[in-house]
Amino acid sequence: MKIDYKKELETASKGMIMIHDPKLLIKLIVRMIVRKLHIRHAGMILYEPVKDSYALSISRGEIGVKVPAGFTRFTKTSPIIRIFNRKEFKPLTFNPNAILSEDINRLLWHESVISNGNGNGKLTKELLRKVDEQMQMLNSVACVPAYYRHKLMAILLLGEKRDGSRFEQEELDFFAALASDAAMAIRNAQLFEDLKREADRNRALFLQTIEVLGSTIEAKDAYTHGHTGRVTEYSVAIARHMAASGTAQFPESFFENIYIAGLLHDIGKIAVPESILNKTDKLTEAEYAIMKQHTLRGDEMVRPLSLPKECLEGIKHHHERFDGKGYPDGLKGEGIPTAAAIMAVADAFDAMTSDRPYRKGMSKEVAIEEIKRCAGAQFNPVCVKAMVELYSAGKI
Amino acid sequence: MKIDYKKELETASKGMIMIHDPKLLIKLIVRMIVRKLHIRHAGMILYEPVKDSYALSISRGEIGVKVPAGFTRFTKTSPIIRIFNRKEFKPLTFNPNAILSEDINRLLWHESVISNGNGNGKLTKELLRKVDEQMQMLNSVACVPAYYRHKLMAILLLGEKRDGSRFEQEELDFFAALASDAAMAIRNAQLFEDLKREADRNRALFLQTIEVLGSTIEAKDAYTHGHTGRVTEYSVAIARHMAASGTAQFPESFFENIYIAGLLHDIGKIAVPESILNKTDKLTEAEYAIMKQHTLRGDEMVRPLSLPKECLEGIKHHHERFDGKGYPDGLKGEGIPTAAAIMAVADAFDAMTSDRPYRKGMSKEVAIEEIKRCAGAQFNPVCVKAMVELYSAGKI
């Protein structure tokens, strides 16, 4: 059966660049070679920029190579890599755009004749012999290099053809073109992966810094030990439960935003004097007025962050009450942003169940009854319902 | 002159995917078409995912289009977009893989005959007439659509051929293949740009959060108003000057790391009681011992951030002295990490030149003399030299 190589190449190349997972890409390329082009097996040695070396990435087909896939790593000095390094091997009298094992003896003879008595010739012959050994170990009859900007990106390892015939020049040209396209697609995918990793790392750094920022208040406020973390945990749980039970619809970003808001909800307390923050007696009216300012101060402090609005709303309005008697703005009912309404329940529940130096915390059972009693007055009933259900299910 | 289209296509496609700037990519594609393929001018209408619409991105060549490049935006309901929307226009009796202006009359006639008395036919004819108008405005004789996964990604706008001949089927096939490759390369570049933007945004969020974290101490410590920002500024300036004058070699990351360290150097003071932090009298020995702990507490606080080591070193060791009499570890001379040695000078200089409620700050001139005097005792002489030179140059 004659294969239309041009068509196969076009089909193979199409869409290759839209696959941004290097491993998946190599898998697809090798699978395509084996299945459509009637090769017994194929593999790929791929350059890995991070490690500045080459790795045997996959081998697929009937027989496979004798070394475990993903196990063998080749340094730049490995014969099979060096032979294709064009810069280093300019003295080579053959153009290494593919090496067939059946040609190696001919190449050896050729080198002997051409560079008779020349030091380079001896080195090249030794290298060719070592490449031959490696190809046998890799169970390959042909090696096709792929370059990107004169840099060796990959080597395609080809097993025997199923019909036992030798590779024609047309076929090798096809594999060279395919290897070249594949090399670029793989490089593209690697760059994508690098960038994705950078984006993820920066996101993680951001969230970690938010956590540290949130924890600074714990260094000041003797009462809040672990409070920030628990309020965050409760808030996210309530939001998830509201979404799951269908009482609210949130975009996925809402959960991360309420997480951030939870961590930062008391950050404004940094600006409240320790004498007020840690006072065990009842606060005077003046002191309470200062204490209440932590919502506004928190909002100011995080202003430079250009956080999503749910975060800002949660920080600023987590002391609003459903009946409009809260602070700082006396918002009422549905006028209170949902993130803030959720956090108000979480915050109150943790405050009630935590020990203070001057009193012991309530049991969760009693606190839940208290929360229920205040539904519609202090708290949004929808948020209370979620909290009660989470408690009943043993999740809080 | 006959053009080898296959070769041109291969050359054009090669490397397209490694260009990750969509604008540059379109420019190169259009330039290639105009120069090599003997078209008078060419342009491209490109889908922009963010705006969910199409924009005329570039037009290049002898004559150009009559509308300014980058100015015209096409919504999905624009005739030239709708005609290529395969799903919507299934009733069309021609396969719109290219529209030539010279064929429009024939198409109109065709539609009249085929769909005689059919409502769809009337709509299609009207659409074709409007497309004709748009093509005239765009000064194009041919439009070639490019799809990626059945989605219209781009339309290639072609001007007349230089020799005045009409487009052959072979040429249109070439342009269709080129447009398809280009569409994928452009989509790839757009995804790259999106990811790059996300990585940058996350990095900015991280750095902004570090700034807010650094500023929390200012909310507590009445003395440090603006101190954090100034120490950061001086530290980065000293480091840059040391690198520029050749007294030290730093990787580029060093400057960002010392920036972060500067912002966070006093973060541990959050844990020092306000009574000690804001005391105007001399601290007792016990109080001073607590104050000194801010270096260790800061180091602990930022531990969850997995910051680069220069950041951690700066935070922990910015009170070490060159003569080994500093804290927390009594490190000496070259044993003090460079970031910390730089910050020690910056920190002392700002402390000396800042007003305190109980004393006025020194002039910069006097402070610089004091810093010079302490070179080799309190401070690393190399860092002092840089600070002095910056002052002399009027940069501090």
C-alpha cells in the first residue's frame, strides 16, 4: 500500500501546535507514525531545556525499545547526540539528516578512505561505532534529527517497516519534515508549559502572601488565635454549600475571592491600638468606635491590591446586619453583598465558640441555636440555613 | 514567473508558530504575501477573543485599503463575517472557501435560479451584495477565510495581482492553506499572550501584596512613617550602583529580591508590643532584647512564602555589623549576606535622617559623614562607598 506522505504530513502538522502538553504531543506523533506509516515501533529523544540534556520520552509499537521509556537520559556528549550536532561535526563527510543502521558500515568505510591518516577520521569512526551500538540498544534502524534554529531539538527513532523493506529517500524526507514540524510544536508546547508554570507560581506566591498578610493580625490580637483561618474555612464552606444546594449561583472565582476576603477580613485591626484590641473589660463607647473602624481601615489597606469586588465587600461589610443595624454603612437585607453576609455568620459563629481569657467559648450546638435565633435580624436567613445544614451534616 | 506555491507555503509556515506576538505575526504573513506572491496589497481581518469581534489588523502594499488599519471593527453580524459563518449559511449553494469579487454577479445569478421564490435566496442575495460593497471599500478582489475548529479565525483580504491576471484555483488553494496555518499560528500567539498577561498580572498582584504587607508595620509604629519605602528605595539604588560601578556582580533577580526584602525588613516589628515600639525614652535592656527579636520574628513570618534566599537574608540579617557586633547571629565581614549588608547602610541612613517625636533628624550631609566614619566597623565599606557616591551624585 502506497502512502501519500504529503497528505500525511499535512494532516499530522495541522493542529500539532494547538497541543500545549509536550508529553501528549510526543505521544500523538509517535502513535501516528506507528499506526499510519506501518513502522513496527517508534520513539523520540527530546531535548529538555531545564536539564540541558536529552531524554528518551516514549516508545510505542509492537516491540518497543529494550530500555524503559522515560528512563534513559542522554547528555550532550552522548554519541547519538554528538553525531547530529552540526557545529561540532562539520568535518563529517556525510550530511547527517538521517542515519540508517544499514548505512553505518558504508559510512565507516567512507570515513576511512576520505580522511586517511587524519585524526578527525579516527574520532568520527569511533563515534559512528558507538552510535551503532546505541541504535541497537534502542532497537532502531533509523534516526532522524529535528532542529530548531540549528539546535538539535529531538531525534526520531524508527523501528523496522512492517513489510521489511528498507527506507526510501522519499520516506526519510517525509520523516525529516515531520521531525522538524514536531520539534517546533514540541518547543512551542515547552514554552507554553514554562509560561503556565510561571503564572501558577506567581499565583501561588500571591495567595501565600495574602495568607501571611492575614496572619499578621494574629501576631497583635491575643484573642484571634486561629480565628482568621477558621472564619475563612467556614465562609468558603457556606458558599460552596449554598451553591451545591441551589440557594445561590456563584462563578468559580467567587470561592477564591471569599477565601481571600476571609483571610483579610480583620486586617484593619492592625491599626487598632493594642490596649483596645486586648482589653478584657467591656469597651467604652469611644473605644468601641475605634474598634469598629477596623472595617474601613481594612478596606483602605487593601485598596492598592486591586482585588476583585467580592474581596473588598467582604472586608468592608462583614459587620453589617440583615436588619440594617450593623456597621460601617448600615446596609440592610439584600443590600448587603453576599460575600459579606456569609462572612458575618462565619465570623459570629467562630467568635461564639472560641475561648477568651475572661470566658469560655460556647459549644457549637449552643452557638448554632443562637445563630438560628438571629436569622433575619443579625444574619441573612439563606446563609444561616447553609451554616445549620453544614453543622447537621457534621461538616463544621 | 511561476511561483512554487508548495515551497512558499512550507517556508511561510515554518517558524510561524514560534512567533508569539500576534501583531508581529500578522505583519509578517501579510508582508510575505505581498512581496513574494506578487499581490498589490493584502490585509487581514482577525478574530479577537477578548472583544468577541473581528478587527482589520493590517494592510500593506502598494495601494492599501481605504479605511485606516486597526480602525475598523467587524461584529459577528457584519456581512463579510456572516458570509463565511458556515453554520448559519448552510443554505448557501456555493462553498465559501474563497469569495472573488468577479464571481459575485455569477453567485447572485446562481442564487436567483436555485432558490427561486425561496425566502433564504433573497436573504443570501442581499448579503452577497453587501459583501461586494465591503470588499470594494476594503479594495480587495478576493477574501479567503481561515478556520480553526470550525470557528472563523481570520479573513485574508487580497488585492489585485501585479500582472493583472485573475486568481487561479491553485493560487486560491494555496491562500486557503496559508490562511489556515496562519489562523492556527495566530490563535497560538493569542493564547501565549493571554498566558503571559496572566503571569504578569499574578506577579504584579504578588508584589502589590508584598507592599501592603510591608506597610502594615507603618500602621503600628509611629516612628516608621515612610521608613519602609525609603529603605527599599535606598537599598535598590545602592545595589544598582554597586553593579554599575563594578564593585559587585548581581543577577537581575537580585534587584527584585532586595526590593522585596526592603519592603519586609521590619515586618517582625508587628510582633513587638506597641509600648516598646513607640516608647520615647531609652529602652530598658529587657525591652531592647524584645525589640531585637523583630529580625527573627520577621524571618519566621515570611517563611511560608518560599521567598528567594536574598529576601530572607535581608530580613533576618539587616542588623548585623561588619565588625561582628550586630544581631541576631553576630555575623562578620564577608560572612554577612550582601543584601543584608546593603540594607544595613540604607536602614541606618534613613533612621539618622528621619525626625522622631523626641529629636529632629540629621541632615543628609551629616548622616553621610557618620556612615563614612562607621565604614569597616558597623558597615561594609563597599556598600558605604556606593552610598557616598550616590549622595555625591545627588541621587539620594
